[in-house]
Amino acid sequence: MRNICKLLLGILFLQSFVVLAQEGKVYRLSTGDVISVTVFNEPELGLKEAKISDDGNISVPLLGQVQVKGKTVIEVEALLTKLFGDDYLKKPSVTVAVSEYRPFYINGEIKKPGSYSYRTNMTVQMAITIAGGFTERASKKEIYLLPEGNESQRRKVTLGDEVQPGDVITIDESFF
């Protein structure tokens, strides 16, 4: 029965991953993300909360430092399954999930500039609301988004555009 439940959960997860991949929204882990790792029937090898370090690693029992930055959750699962299976376990079953996303940042003509916890399906409007809203001098049409790690891709956005973890939103000042 456990295997059937596990199989069904795996199929549901894979379906959601395929939909995200088709939409070009494959999430890649980075510094500041917190993940959980579960190793089936081996609770002492799991991690309830593993924050990805500045060098992109997590510390895993028996394995030591494992590089996860830039990988998807599925890629990390495959990597850990392989590493545990090479020397330690027969047919390991590893599950990885994002427990907490890295923050997004918002600055400029906003009431409370700073870093904030990311929420899935977040829009620019939601980010502005979380940061206390526009100041009186804010330009509601001059909003820019700088994707994490892509300094050359700063672009003008609308309130309905999507925000990702690590993104920097800047609200310019209105001149009128």
C-alpha cells in the first residue's frame, strides 16, 4: 500500500514538473533556498531543513558537502539517490522538496524597501503590497525587474508580471 501511495505521489509531482517545464518555469535551486531531504526507511539520513550555503552546497549525512546550486529538485533527488546507492544503500529512495524559497528584493519608491519571503505565483503587484505599497512619488508605470544572476536582463514590467525568488524589483520616481 505504501508503494502504491508513493507511486501516485510521484506521478502527481512529475505531472506538475512537466507542466512547469512546458511553461519554461523550471525552478533551479540557489543560495538561500531551504530544502528538505527524505530518505525512505532511513530517517537518520534525511534533512528537515538544509539551507543552501553561499558556495551552493548542503551538508548530507554520510556524503558530506553536496553541490545543489543550479539544479532542479528532481536533479538533486537523482544525484542523492546515486550517491547513497554507490556506497551506502541498496535501492535508495530519496525525496527532495523546497521548504523555503530565497527572498525577493524590492527598492525605490516603495514604503518598506527590503527583502521579503517569496510566495509561489507571486506577481509584482503582490510584491508591492507586501512591501507596504507605493510612496506618493512612485511611478506606477516605471517598474523594473532584474532577474537573479542576469544583470543584463533588467526589464520594464507591469503589475501582473511574475516575480521569482532572488529577483530585484525597482520602483522609479514619477516626475509629475
